[in-house]
Amino acid sequence: MFEDFLQKSLAELEAQHRRRRLRVSGLATGALVRFGDKTLHNFASNDYLGLAAHPQVIAAAVEATREFGAGTGASRLLTGTQTPHHDFEEKLAIFKNTAAALVFANGYAASTGALQALAGKDDVVLLDKLSHACLVDGARLSGAVLRPFHHNDTGHLEHHLRWAREKYPQARIFIVTESVFSMDGDLAPLREIVELKDKYGAVLLLDDAHATGVLGRGGRGLADQLGLSNRIEVQMGTLGKALGSSGGYIAGSRALIDFLINRARSFVFSTAAPASTAAAASAALDLSTGAEGDCRRAKLRELASLFHPVPPAAIHPIIIGPEEDTLRTSKQMAQLGFHVPAIRPPTVPQGTSRLRVSLSAVHDPETVRALAGALRAVSAPEEPKTDNPDTVCPVCGAALISEKCKVVCRSATCGYRIVFNCSEF
Ligand SMILES: Cc1ncc(COP(=O)(O)O)c(C=O)c1O
């Protein structure tokens, strides 16, 4: 019976083109990824600055492993807090311009732990509709009244704030949003949100996962970029993206951190992440705030400007719609040498399946131009574009010629061509 239930559920996912499978990769970070014997240009990693494979970051992790061991053996509250955790938290608090910071095993645990601890059943959580699952799950765990507001719609947020103040006059109201949205790559209207938060006496939890290392001075995030750091009560982020390690954090007042140390269940009841992750993130933070970080961010901006005249950050979605078409397009991209994963529900709303390109400072402009050309070619299969000098062959870099139902490389020796699913065929 139980096995039948599992098989039936998997078959349903398969029929909806939503079944996920694990793929073992050889080289997961950096510009390339290897699946079996196939090496692809990697546009799926959130290692935005390319620090996961940086020699200084690796050396810090190795050194900490030698000194402190591969595992911590206990939760942070028992013997799991080692010197690298402590030192990194002090450095992180300075980086975020807050009084204190606390490291969790990952960003998911940081968000769920913080929201579960901070909000209760008599409180209200107002959450941007496109917020990451860890924010939604944390809000649900808290038992608070949960109201999503339309994505980046401050009018709708204010409507909810007014409603919450009237209906629950005693409640604490939390506003929860991301600074750079993980699947859309756009920015929250943070200044307006902070103004509304102050006007209605609410508390803001900002998830800076995709802005840490990428935006702001030294990669301090969107709040820093807008000069709002000291007006946000709960700043959350991850060490697993631009900081090239793994772990998550909450930064804020000393009282906030002391409260979470006592009440965040994902912190209290979980073995501490190895010291190597804190040491690696600490080395990455030094790189991010130094000249090398500025250099890598400048390169990232330059690459992102190949997709967008004023790129918000490093994520570029290509919305296709149906799951099946998105999967097919992702496979076509793999055939052309690019790993650009298909993102489907429940990660994104129904009907908005997409390819998600994430750029990194370790990419080179030629490969990103080739990627853009290949994306243009494969994501508009019904209407192949006419000859476009910006469209270059992803294999050899020569110009592509678009004809009805096919795109071919101009180079006589290359042989690259894509044939589309036109009705005449
Ligand atoms: C916006 C956002 N918040 C939080 C997380 C969770 O961070 P972590 O991967 O460290 O658990 C992610 C990761 O995908 C994310 O995209």
C-alpha cells in the first residue's frame, strides 16, 4: 500500500513534467560542471563571485578541518561552537553593520528557525508572494496569521498592514521579503518597504541570500547599497552562494541573537556545521571586502549587462511557461554545451516555468555571449529570428543565420545547426 502510494505520486509528477532526479556532478562549482562524461558550461550555480574554488577559501577550510576535525559532534549550545564559528560571527556582524550575528547550518535553517521563534500564533506575517520556501515554511511553523502580498506591490502591502493593525491591534506584524528574488532576479522596493514598516510599527525580515557578496559595499547586500542597514530588524542570508561555503546567518541586535540562541529550534536542536564552513566563509568575506571582491563584482556586472542594460544582480530568468517546453529547452541548451536548469512548480508559480541563468565572475564574456545567442535561438522556436549579428554560434563563435525552422552556423567547418518544431516539418 505504502509503496503503491509512492509509485503513484511519482507517476503523477512524471505526467506533470515535474519529477526531479538527482544528477551526480564531478565539478559543481566554477565555470564548468561535469555530468558523467559530459562537461557543460555551468550557469546554474549561485557561486556568484567564484569563491567556492578560490585557493584561499579552500586553504582556510582545509586548515580548520585539520585543527577542529571534519564534524562538530554536538549542537552549537553544547560543544559545537568552535573558535572559527565565534570569530566568523564577530566578523559577520561588522560586515553587516549590526551588533551581532548568528550562524546556522544553512540558510533554510536560519529562516525557518528565526521566523518560528520570533512570531507566534497571535502575530501576523505579511510575506511577498514570491518569497523563498524557507520563508514560507518558517512563517507557517510560527503559527502566525499568514498573508501574502502581491510581488513587490507596496500598495498591496500597505493594504495588508492597515488590515492587520485594525484586526489584530495587539499583534506584532512581520514583513518578510527577499532583496534579490531567487527565481526572478529582480529587487525588492526596499526603501518603500522600510518606510511602510516604520509607519505601521512592523518588523522587517530581509532575506539577502542572492545579494550578499553581490550588492552593496564589499558585497554587504541591498540594505547597505541603499543605506538602510540600521533600519532592518532581522537580516538573513546564506554562506552557500556568493560566499562559496555553506551555512546561513541572522544578523541584528544583541538581544535578537541571544533570543534566537535560546528559541530558534533549528539552531538549538541541530549539530553545528563543521568549523571548516565558518573558516571558508570567513576567508570569502575577506576576499569580498577587499580589492579582489570589487574586481569580481565589476566583472559580474559586466557579464550581467550582456543580458540586461541595468542588471539588478546576477540572475536572469527566461520564462517559457509550460513545464514540458521548459524541460525540452533546457535539454537543447545542454546539447549546445550549457547547463541552464529548468525551474518548474512548485519552485515557481504554475505556468511560469523558466530557465534560470545565474552568472558568476568566473565566466568569460565570450561564453556568456555564446550562451545569450543559444538562448535566443532555442527559446523562440516558433518564430526563428532573422539574421541577427548579435547571435553567435555557441560552438565556434561565428555568426548564426536564422532561417525558417532552423538556425545554422555561418562557418563552413562548424556544422552547428538547430532545427525547430515548425508545423511544416
Ligand atoms: C532566497 C533564498 N533564501 C534562502 C535560501 C536558503 O539558503 P541555503 O541554501 O543556505 O539553505 C535560498 C537558497 O536557495 C534562497 O534562494
